[in-house]
Amino acid sequence: MERERLVVVGNGMAGLKLLEELQAACPGRYAVTVIGAEPEPAYNRVLLSSLLAGEASDEDIRFRDRAWYAANGFRLLTGVAARAIDHDRRRVELRDGRVAPYDRLVLATGSEAIRLPLPGADLPQALVFRDHADAMRLKTLARPGARAVVIGGGLLGLEAAYGLALLGCETTVVHLMDRLMERQLDAQGAATLRRALEAKGVRFRLGVQSAGVAGETRVEGLTLADGEVIPCDMLVMACGVRPNAALGRAAGLTIQRGLVVDDGLATSAPDIHALGECAEHRGVVYGLVAPAYAQARVLAARLAGDATAAYAGSLLSTNLKVSGVSVFSAGAIDPEDGDQTVLLSDPGHGAYRKLIVRDDRLTGAILVGEASDALWYLDLIARAEPLGALRDDLAFGRSFAAAA
């Protein structure tokens, strides 16, 4: 019996996780072709700032080598982008003229960096920071004493700034909002993170708007809306990403912010699925690794024949090191009327902890500087059970609460 043809467009972290889950759930069931636009197989994007700073090598960030794909029967095509989906003929057309016929199609095309439409943004030293090639381009420009400006005080911008600072660049982060990582941190948590990053040599200009890139043939500075120019030799735009949904849009799939999928990760077209940062589930586009991995597990189960497997959504949380500083955020950031707020702050040690309790249930947590209890707090938020005896010692973490 001839195997069904499964084509996966996208060989990023979500696409690779799907392959791993398929190999565990139904090895050999499908004839799988994987299409990756980047020249190398899937790698860990979370470590790109470490790669930029020289703290990690290409080998360190690689997940699987080409031999793994071949050994597991996955046909891997890299360095070639998908051009179009011909759903009537059930095939994906590639930019190099080849076609990949499919019976089932999965879109794992991720997201693309937003490049601000600023005057001068097309100068060669004005870059984005999203993939391996971006990191390598930045590395060629970075040198001790070079002046770098990063637009964006979110996770990606801070990671880029930290990497450049470690390379010896005089680095300034420019951010439109009045605090860093405003989607994940409250004002005090953001201030704690800012102080930690300033101690590492990163400067900040918050609450300012970018207006243009100064320079005729090369970047010479960033012009702000008030006319001030911040001198720089390179500019990094790290001010967000958008779902890479163009392929699905051209094929007529339902699009809102991303490719709209149901609880089985199916799009509006039969036999076409989507997952990861290009997908929109119940009105939410997730830009984090954990939800993509959860989606991969569900989709693999569906493809293996389990019609009951369902993705119910993910609790939004951030748990990682931001430029070497531990940061965790989950659930509510600011309290509502009637909520109780528990604060622990130690500015001298760069530590901050904020917990929000509503009706004896933990509904939000922010940890900066010390986050060893992050998963415990995340579990308490997800379970939404009464805290009971845990309430009195909640602020001191799992080990203290367990001892009490």
C-alpha cells in the first residue's frame, strides 16, 4: 500500500518538533517532504543572541543534522522557499521550479521580522534580528567601540542589544513605551531588568519615537521624532514580528492575524494544517516555543489517526534568561479591583517578585533576577485551585511552602 504524502513547509522549531512527534506516534506512516527556506536545518532561535555574542557556535544551536532526517525517512529540502500552494492539483510549487505533491499539507512557516518604514531604513547597516543570517550580518558589523542602536525593548531587542554589548559595541536601546517588555512586566519588574542590563553596559532611551535613519550611503544615526539624532554605525530593528501567512493567504485560506486553525490545527481547507507562529487559534497567535510544541504534539496525534486529539490553547508565559537575567511572567501583570498583590523586592541583588492573588487563587506572577520557582508558580496558575495553607508562604517559593 502506497504511503500518504505529507509535505511540511517550514523547518523551524515548530516544524522539527512535529517531525519528532510523528516519528514517535506513527513512524513510517507518511512519505514526508520537509521544505525549509533557510540553508541550514532547524536550529534553536532562542540562542541566536548567544551565537551573535560568540557564546555559542553553529554546532551548539543545531538540533538535528541532515543524517537524522535521512535516517528517519524525511526528505529534507533546504535553501528553497515555497512559492505557491496549488490546492486543486494538491502540490506545493517551489521557487526553484520543483513541485512537492501532497495528500496532507502542514504550514509551519513561522513569522517574519517587522521592518519599520523609516526614511533611510534601506541602508545596508540597517538590519533586523530574526534568523541565523541576520546574526551573522550583525557579527560582521560589530567590533569593539562600534556604536549600535537597537529599536525595540521587547525580548528580541534586548537579546540583540546584549549580544552586541558583549562584542564591545556601545549599545543603546530605543523603545516607544515607557518600560521594557511591557507585555510581560510591570513597571517595577521592568525597572529591575533595566538596572541589571545597564550594569552589563546597555544604555536605554525609553518613551521616544523613531523618525528616520540618518546617513546618505551608510547608517550614521537614528533620528527621533523630536529631531534629536543618536549617532550610530549600525541600526537593528527588533520591534516585533508578524505571522508569515502569505502562502496561505494566496491559497485562499482563512486569515485574520495568522492562519486560522481549529482545535485539531486544521485550516479552512481540507487536509491543510498549520502550527506555530503562523497559526491563529481561538483568536490568539502565540510567539513562544512552548505553545508551538504543544500544537505539534496534538497535530502529530491527529495525523496518526487520533481524531480526539485537541489543542485547547496555552497559558501565556515567559520563562527564560533575558540577556543573562532570569525573567518569568505568567498570567495577570497588574491587579484588578479586589485582587491581593504580594511583592518582594531586593534592588541590591537585582531581584523582584510579584504575585497576584484573586479569590484565594494565584492569577499572575512576575519574577526578575531569581526565577527558580517559576514552574511551580506556573502550575499553581494553570490549576487555578484555592491556595489554602500555601497562601501565607506563597512569596517565599516552593521549598519554604513545602516545609511549612
